[in-house]
Amino acid sequence: MAEAPCLRLASPVHPATGFAMMPLPPFDLLQTRRQLSR
């Protein structure tokens, strides 16, 4: 799964999973995916 570059820059990324270590609400992730899908 690709993440938004802004999320990677704004928050520390876990080296193993590649996911931001800061927990984000599901709706925030959906909004990010919508922006990436444009």
C-alpha cells in the first residue's frame, strides 16, 4: 500500500512496516486515499 508523501514527511515511519507510527483515525486515512486517487 502506498502512503501519502506528506504523511511520511510529517510523522516518523516505522522501518519494518513503512507505516507512520503516529496513529491516524480511519477517516483520515480514507481522506488521504481519496486525495491520492485523484
